[in-house]
Amino acid sequence: MKRLKIIAVTLIFIVGCANSAERKSILDGSTCELPCWFGIIVGETKKEELLKIIKNIPNLDPQSVTIIDEPYNEYSVFDGAIYFTLGQENGYKDESITVEVSIINSTVAEILFRGNIGVNLNQILELLAKPEFVSLTFNHWGTYDVDLINSEFGTRFSFEVEDEYSKIKPSTELGLLEIYQIDIYYDLLNSGILTSGTYNPEKINYFPWVGYGEIKDKYWPPVK
């Protein structure tokens, strides 16, 4: 019996290590540190250079590359965008990471990562500036989207919580990371892009970032 227990624990350890090794992250293999990503720099990288760079990004699904050369609609902040996905080689769509690179005047103006991006809050705060403020938006699934925004450095990182009793922790896994030109901050805010699709930012409460803890104690209520 003792031997069986040892074997079982060993198998659990091996499986756990394997799952950890398979965990994809947007940080994997990048040739530079955020806010730079594989040599793509917001406000600097030209569209022609971007198209060359993405050909060499590991785990990129070449069939997923979509190039849009016009604004999404008349209210769009951007002139166009390039979309692609990472990490679909295992066949599970929910394990993929969607990357959206938006363009203004033939220059990268925004990079947005969405999905299981493999980065927690502590990791991102070590690489990027701390957020200025936090906002919450009630979504269609009955939960809340939490957006942490820094207008001076051009960043937003987001995740989903079940209710006001949920806690923001260093280990909180992010579901979205956005890096953008700081001079388009107000355009993004007014378009709803920085507030999870809410087009009336004046109705949202913006709380100064005061660190980790329970949502209700520090960042509640979500609307004015």
C-alpha cells in the first residue's frame, strides 16, 4: 500500500510538471521585455516591419493571420489592424492567445493580447508601471470585468471576477493585456475600448490603485 501511495504521488508530480511546462505565455521566447514584444514597439514599429516580425514569432498559427486595411467603422480609433493567434497546436481553442496589433498612420499604435495569456498580476507589475486606477464593469455572463489602467504609460490589464467578494491577488491570472500610445488614451476611453466595451465612461467609478485585497473593500461599487 505504501508503495502504491508513492507511485501515485510521483505520477501527480509528473503530470503537474508536464502541465506547467505546457503552459503558454506571451512572454515565452520574446526577444525583448514588455512593453516591447518580439521587437514590436508601440509608436515606433512600422506596418511593413511588423509583417516581417510576425513570420518569426513561435507558436503563431499562420492561417490565423488576418490583415484589415481600413477602420472597423466610422468611429474607429485605428486605421486598420492585424490579428493572429498563438498556441493552437494542441487543438484546443480555449488555450490559444489572440493578438491584435492596431495601426495608425502605418505605425503600430496598440498591441492587445486576449485569452489565456499565461501572465499573472505580480509578473506584469514587475515589468510594467503600476496602474493609476481600477474600474469594474458588469458583463453579460453575470460577472465583473476588472480593468487596471495607467494613462501615463499606456497600459491596461484585465481579468474577470465572480463577485464583489473576490480578491485581487499577486497570483491573479490576467485575461487581457493592452499596450497603447499614450496620446490616444482619451480616444480609447471614449470609444469604450479601455472599459470593456462601456461607451459611457462617465458612469463608471474609477478607483485609485491601492493594492491587493477584496474588491468590495477597495474598488466598489462599479457604477456611480
